[in-house]
Amino acid sequence: MALLNILHFPDPRLHKVAKPVQAVDARIKQLVSDMAQTMYDAPGIGLAATQVDVHERVIVIDLSDEQNELRVLINPEIVWASDEIQTYEEGCLSVPGVYDEVKRASEIKVQFLDQNGAAQTIEADGLLSVCIQHEIDHLNGKVFVERLSSLKQSRIRTKIAKQKREQATAVS
């Protein structure tokens, strides 16, 4: 297992659309293992391969406090979404320190392959629904802040630029 480097917004690589995984082989299983370790270390509750500069459709999620309920979704596809909308405050490992409310479908049905390559279907609501939609956005080249108003996006870009300047000053 290895810790992977997490890309930070506004890195253009976060906007690449991930390609479907052709086979769940040893390489993909190693990627899943490395992504899980990276997510737990960050710490976070979800991570998409796009965030670690691997542009294949792989997501890891663990909502448990004990970090012992890893979910792996390979080639996830939302096949149904409710008309009912929920608002959740979201954060992102690729946008550290930024949290804001995002509206998403309150319930979804998702088809995917698990870490063994077996076809699965789950229905999700609440935080799991939000997390899956958030991570699928990453696979589609979209970061959660891009679901916010242009004013909020502008403020976030300014905040990130300021943080980078402060970090550069602190290092030199």
C-alpha cells in the first residue's frame, strides 16, 4: 500500500473525465488499496481516482467512524435519482478547508462493479447518496465548488490563492 498525492483545486487534471475500467485486475485492486489508505490518512470519507491523477472510474467510500466499512465502486452509474432534493454541507479532500451547501438528489440507485469485479446495485439516501454523487462528479471532471454560485466560486478561488501565497511565504 502507498499513500497517493491528492490533487488540489483548481488543478486542471481534476477536470479530466475518467474512462471506464476494462478489467478488475491486480492493478485496479492495488489502486483501490492505495486509494483507501490515502482516504483514511487524509482523513476523508470518499475519494475518486481522478483526485489522485488516475483517470479511471474508481471510487472508495467509508462513512464509518471506525474506518472498517470500505465500499468500492468501479464504473459506477446512477440509474435512477429521486426528484426530491436534499441540501448537505460538503467538503472535499481536493479543496481543503472549504465547506458549503450543495443540493443533490436525496435518493439514488447505482450500478457498479465491486472490488472483485462482480456487478452490484445499491440504493442510497442521506450521506451515502451525497458522497456517491460527489465522487461520481469527480469522475466526470467536476469539483463540488463548481455546483456553487459564481460569486462563491470566485471567493473560494481567492481564498485558495491567498493560502498558496501564505504557504510560499512560510516556506521561504
